[in-house]
Amino acid sequence: MRYFAEKLILFYLRILAKIQLFKIRPIVIGIAGSAGKTSLNYLLSEILSTKYKVKASKGKNSETGIPFDLLDIELKNGGIIGWLTVLIEAKLAILTNWKKYDVYLVEMGIDGPNEPKNMSYLLKIINPDIGLVTNISFEHSLYFDPLVKNLPENKRAEKILELTAQQENFILTTLNKNNCAILNLDDSEIVKVEDKIKAKKITISTKDKNADFYCYKFELLKNSTLMEFEYKNNKYKLEIPNLLPRHFAYEFLFSLAICSLLDIKLEDCLNIIKKHILLAPGRATVFKGIKNTTLIDSSYNCATLEPLIDMLNFLSDIAGKKRRVAILGDMRELGSLTKVMHEKAAEYILKNSDLAILIGPNMQEFTAPILKKHKFNFISFETFTAAKQFILGSIKENDVILVKSSQNTLFLERCVEMLLADKSDETKLCRRGEFWDKIREKSF
């Protein structure tokens, strides 16, 4: 009975969302990929808002999140009353919500291979005019495990990546010839479907000189980040007054490609990025911490290995000769890949940190033994609450500290909050508000 009720609710929300979209008829930009969706959404929203009226989903990327965002409604609690209220509000929105916007930036996140958690279902709600996949890696691998359980262990990872790519790439291969696909040529799983894409293609890369937008330099300066790139045989420089990890090279390239499609001059786009870059909360924001430390807040999520590696490299890049402290929580929902991914994480912890504080059962079980074998300076805890006093006691003057973790049950934004020098910066952290306060209380 519950199964049919859930299907009926999703169908209802899907139809109303499509009606709402038909009323407004904006240019729809669909952002898929394993990491970087929300950061790109924030960046594009800032750039495009200088010329267009923009609506951005900013993290609402699921089978319910997208309809809720389109209809401007919110589920305030998950009980029967909460759902009845939101369903009534959804119907009223069709009659009363006529807010106009020119561009809709929508994140499209997959949580598994089956409906309604996959890309094919999301494409029943919304069909982008411009589609892109930031990258493809192991995300929510737990939900792909049933499809590979009969394979030898050494073949599972390869098959899970293939199945994940299949879902992510649907957003590109289902675009029609009047649409546009923006392709990251540095991702081999995306390149595999290039010949199947009917839409117009714009390519980006940090490796392939033949890409339409080719970034040949991305480096950190003292207090800024420099990117140099080529477009239509002309060379350009972009210096950002922020220290940023390398994955932002791709977000800038994606943004420049979209600007070229929406008639925003390249020079204007570069100026907007310089002046108005806005980082999504918990995604590589740098704060001043207690004891004159530098805090890198990447506490929103850490669902896959690649973003963790990127942020550990970033920690090493900006620390210089200062002590590097990595406060890292579990990568969650990796299923049968949990062990191997956490073991691989140890390799990059060894290279890019001087002290590691590990939080969560997976880090304890799989990462800690490798660090111990190498006689590395580390300590592990089951929860943030257990780690709290050790963190406060171990931080030294001028440390550079990275905080990164999956969000489920760990909520390491509490760690960032604890270490901030200026408590007014708490408003810039992820998961603010009464709802999240209640959720965090349950994880102590």
C-alpha cells in the first residue's frame, strides 16, 4: 500500500512540476555529475543573473527536490500532515505561482540505477535545453551493488562505474539536435558517449588542446588563484581573489561555455567571476580559525574519493611550510567499494597532511590501519562528539586545517563552527536552521 502511495505522490508532483515549467518556459540548464554540481550552480547563478532573471535549484536535485523547487514549496516535516500540506500547496502553486524567470539552473542527482532515483526518472520531470555532466566517479555505489553481486570482486568497481556513467550520461544522450551538450573531455566515461550525442557540442578540458575551452594553467598565488585558458585561438587570464582547489578550473570552463551560448561576452563573464564569485556553503570556503589557523571548510559532503583527493591536494598547496591537519570523516554509501576507497584515501592522507584526525567507523576500520602501518601521526574516533576535545587540544598556532566528510550522521560543520575565529562566520556554514539543528542533536 505504501509503495503505491509513494508512486502516486511522485506522479502527482511530477505532473504539477511539468505544468509549472510549461507556464514559465525558461531556458533549462541541467547540471549532472558525481561532484561539483552545487558549486557550479552557485557560480552560474551569479554570472547569469547579471543579464537574465535566474532560478537556481542549489542542491535540490532529486525526484522530490526538483518539483518542490519548481513549485516553490517545502516539506516542513515528514509526517502525514506534512505531506498532505505540501501536496495541497503544490496544487495551489499551479494557480497562484506565476513568478517569471528566463533561465532555470537545475541540478540532477542520481542515487541509484532504478526509478525514481535514476536519471531516466528525472528526465521525465524536466528536459534540459543545455546539459552537462561535471564528472563521473563512484557515487552511491551501495545502490548499484545488487547489479554486480555475481561478479568477481576485482570486476565490481569497473562495472559499477560503467553503470553510474550510463545513468549520468543519459542527460547528454537524450538531448535533441536543437539542444546543446557541454562535454568534459578529461573524463573518459563522458568521452565514451560523445558519438551518441545528437545535440550541438561544446568541449572543455585542462589536458586536450583541441577543446573549445582549454585551460593550460591553474595555480595558486599568495592570496588568489590564477587560471589561463584558450578560446578560439585567443588566450585569456582570470585571477580570482580566492584560494580555490583545482576542480574549480572545470567549473569556470563550464561557466564560460554556457555564457558563450547565452550571449554573454567572454570579457564580461570574466569580470563577473572576479567580482562576484560565490562559493556554496561547505564547499572549499577558507576561513580564519582560532590560534591564527586557516580553516578549509569542505564539510558539506564527501561521497566519493576524487573530491577528497582534490581537497587534500588543496590543503597541501596552500599550507606551504605550515602544519597540515586533515580532519576527515567517512565516505558513505559506497557499499562493496567502502574498504578499497577508504584504503586508497590513506595514500593521499600520507602525502598531504602532517596530522590526520579520522572520524567515523569506516575511517577507523579501513584507513587507520594503513596510517598505523606507516607510523603516521593520526588518531581516530567513532563520532565528532568523541573527537571534539582532542581537536581543540591538538590545534596549534598557524595550522592549516581541512575539514571534509560525508554528511550522514557526522555533520562536521560542527567542527568548523567550533574552530572559527569570527563566530559571525557561522551563518556561512552549511546546514543552517532549526531543521538541521534538530537533526544534528540526534547525532551527538
